[in-house]
Amino acid sequence: MKSLQKHPYWWDDPAYKAVQRAEPAEQLPGAVEVLIVGAGYTGLSAALTLARAGREVVVIDAQAIGFGCSARNGGNIGPSFHKLGMAGLTHAFGTTKAHALLHESMNTLEYLKNLIATEQIDCGLHLNGKFSGAPTPKRYDTAAREAELLNKAVGLEFEAVSQADQRNEIGSDRYHGGIVYPNDGHLHPGRYLAGLAERVLAEGVRIFAPARMTGVKRDGKSFEVDVGGQRVRADQVLIATNGYSGPELPFFQKRVIPIRSAMIATEPLPTSVMDELSPKGRSFNEMSRVVLYFRPSPDRNRMVFGGRTFDQADRPNRYAPDLKRLMTRIFPQLNDSAITHTWSGTVAYTFDHTPHLGTHDGLHYAMGYCGSGVGRSTYFGHKAALKILGSKDGKTELDGLEFPTRRFYTGKPWFMPTIVRWHSMMDRFDL
């Protein structure tokens, strides 16, 4: 792995490179109508809606445009159903609210698809379904029952695939069948981000990076925002930092759990190999507590593979061999295939496994996408913008939900390595 690239495979795309033209922090204006903190999917989606409504918008980011998980994720898209499942969701919120939240999840995918089509964003969108593989018969039975419940609740389409037939879906014998979700798909995260950013810039939005917010306080009806020693007055502020919320935002830092997820990309593979691995061009995930997700690259010449890590540090030299081992457990055909890229990022989970948007001390926010951020962030960024505009169309089923934390939690998930190892053991013994 001497030539291993330690950055996202998506960053090599010319479209992603071309959009990296943020202004320097030194040129920040002294005042603006709306300041958005975070230049990822949430912030850019909100900026687009606000700018087209006539608002003056400035976006800042501590690093670069899409530096966080917006250009580090796997690019898999779906309706982002709740991690608790139907039973857990109903127990937490009741049947009526649970069904409403699930319908809201359906809306995230529809909004994403419509936005890409309307804006004509060339991002390698393929809506050819996802195969979710069951490593044990027990997992298969549980997943099939859950899919039936979702079908009855919100009309989710699915197909249960037996072990005897799974080779029609995936070039692997690891699984005991699986569930196909035909309306899921995948895209190129870097090109999607670039497309959003181009539309935002075309509307006159100014993006500044690197420009780290170091503090914010309310000053009458507006806010005074400290950006690396510079002061910016803003009528409205949207916090769109998700898994990168830091100590300058203690309320949010204590309510999101940053979980590191890592990925690898293989060298270019022969067409015959890719056709065997993914006969229908589907994306994949494994039904395990320690999440594994994988898919063909948009040009179908590489396999891109990802999963959760056992620690919070960015350790590409360690993650690459670990992920290669897991990948070849599923696809032994890739034993001799080189890995060209490895990278990681932090996704934001919440204590109730639910995204959140609303206001706190006058600050608008949208975050906590729980590993399903491509569709959720785009949709909820748009909804947050509508709330800033005072539009009744900004209403969501998440409105009014408590944004919980836990006593003594400071934003540093010291407990995650233990939890991941515990989940790994439960996966091993199918508990």
C-alpha cells in the first residue's frame, strides 16, 4: 500500500476540485442577513433556498467546502428509515407519530431526487436499488418481518431474496438471503456537493473557507459571530455542523455523538469482475450492528467499501487493511485487488436516533442524521431555510421533539470503542 492515497476517492473528481474556490476569511463582510455555519449538504441546501427567496447569505466553513462527511460518505441513498425499527419507534413516539416520522423519511428521498433532476446536477445518480445481506438466517427473518411492517405503514417497496437466489443480486455466498429495496440508489458525493455549491454560488451566495466560527452571542435582535477574531453581525444564524460541532457550540456538541466511519476504494477492476460483484449495479449493506456498506463506483470500475471504526482517531493506515479484510470476507474475488484510497470522517448520531432541527437561543439548526445524511441533510437544510423565512412549508414531523443529551456527556464519545466492540461480539454470536 505504498501508493495509498489518504483522502476520499471522490476528491479526485475534476468537478469537486473545480468548486473549491471559497473566499478567504479576511474578506468576510461586517454584516449579513443570514450566516450559515457549515458548507456541507445542509448548509448549501439551505443557502440555495434562502438566496432564491431574496436573502443575503454568507456560508462559512472551518476547513473547505464539503470537507466534512458531505464529501467523505459512501453516496448511498434511501428513505433513511429509523434505526430503532418499527417497534422501537412506536414505543418511543406512539403509533401515529411513528408513522408520521416514517412518511417524513420517505419525503427526504423524494426531495433529493427532485432537486437533482430540477437543478440538473450531474452526480452519477443511479436508482437501481440496494441489497441488504443477512449474515444469519435469524437476521433474514427479522429483516423480512420489519420490511413487511414498513410496507404496511408507509408503502415501502421491498423484495425478500432467498439464499438460493442471492447470486442474482450480489456476487457473494456470505449471506443467508437478503432484502432488496428497489427505490434506493447511490450517487457521487463529491460531484453532488460540487453541483450544489455551483448553484449556490450562481445565486450570489458568498462562501468563506477556511473560516472557523469561534463564538456566537445574541445582541438584541441579531447575532454577533466571532470568526477567527473577526466580527460578523447576522440577523439569522443557521448551525449546520452536524458531526463536526465543536466546543464553540456546547449545546450542540453535547447532543450529537460523532462516530468515525472509514472507507476504501479498490483499484480499477475488470468489467467482468464488477458484473459479478454487482450484477444489477445495486448498492449494498450488511445487516450487522457494526455497520458495513459498499457499492460500485459511479463509473462501475471500482468497489467502494466502508464501515464503522473501533476508535475515534483518523488512522488510515490501520483502517485500510481492516476494511480490506472485511471486504474480501464478502468478496473473495478481491483478495488480490489493490486498495488505492482510504479515508474517514465523522457521522453524527443522536441519543434518540432521530435527526433534529429547530432553534436554540434563536440559533437555527439541523443535524444528527444518524449515518443517513445525503438525503436527510439536503431535505432538512431546505426545511431549516423555510423556517428562517417564516414559511409554513418549513413544518416537519420533527418539530417540537426534545433534542436530548445525557448527564456528564461533553461531546467526546469516550464510550464508543467499547460499544463498537460489544456490538461486534453480538454480531459474532448473533445475539
